[in-house]
Amino acid sequence: MKLSRRVSWFLLAFGVWSWVIWVTFVKNLVKDSSGLAFDDGDPTAYFWVHLTLAVVSFVWGTVVGAIGLRGLRGLRQAS
């Protein structure tokens, strides 16, 4: 299957966007001072659930971005 240039760039941009957003979120999660993420220094369920969401999003962002990158490389080799 061949991806169009537009779709390939979109997938690659989505992968990069996912990493930027979730890295920022994890940094903020670790620095949380509201008491949601940590209770007397111990991680809470809120922390673990959101860390899991972030890790899954990292994986999906990487997979989607890699598909977009492969699509762009395939278009370059076909030219």
C-alpha cells in the first residue's frame, strides 16, 4: 500500500505532536504539587493511570510517526 505525501506528512506530524504533548504532560505530572499525583511522596492511582496513558501514547505516536516516515521514504525512492 502506498501513502500519499499529504497522509505521510500528517502521520509523521501526529507522531511528533504526540511526543511533544505527552513529554510535557509527564514532566508536569512528576512536578505535581496539587496532591493528585503524590500523597506524602508516594505515587497515587491518578499518577499511575496517567503515566500508563502517556506510555501508551508514546508507543502509538512512535508507531504512527514511523508509518508516516516510511511513507515519505517510499515516495522519495519511487521518484
